[in-house]
Amino acid sequence: AVQNLLKGNLSDYLKRNLKVIGTEYFLGDVGRIDILAEDDMQNLVVIELKVVTPTREVIGQILSYMGAIRAEFPSKRVEGIIIAPEFVIGSFSDKWHNAPSS
């Protein structure tokens, strides 16, 4: 439902002149990109949709997708966008960052 809403209105929600290339874009063993789009400068945009507050694993997920797209389209610039209902401060911090030092 969210994907269909955004697919038709990406320009309104994200930035001008964003054209959807595909939804559920298959990347083999890497997975499926929720939405792959192209902006008016022909940069590719990987869009990951989450229905819950994302965790730090989502960063790894979108970076993996972006790397696979870069490999598939080496001459293109690739950007990534995560869309979620909310982001919690600290949800992406390294759990060892706050560990006591010895």
C-alpha cells in the first residue's frame, strides 16, 4: 500500500523529476529494492521503505543495494533514501561506542 502510494507520487514526496524505474527491483542474492528511480540528472536513487522504525541494519541493507546497483550501472551515480514513519535518535549508533573504556 505504501509502495503504491509513493510510486505514483515520488516527485511530490521526494524531489522534482524523479522517475520510477522499477518496484521490487530484483538484485539476485542481494535482495529486492523497494523502489529504484532516476532523477533529472540521471542519477539512480535506491529507495527503501520501512513500515516500522528502522534499526542500524537498514543502513547496511541500503548500502548493499546501492553497491549492487553501482556494479550493475558503473557509469551512474547512486543515491539512497530510507523512508520510515519515524527515526529514533540513537537507533543507528554503534552499541560499542558507549561501552566503558578500560
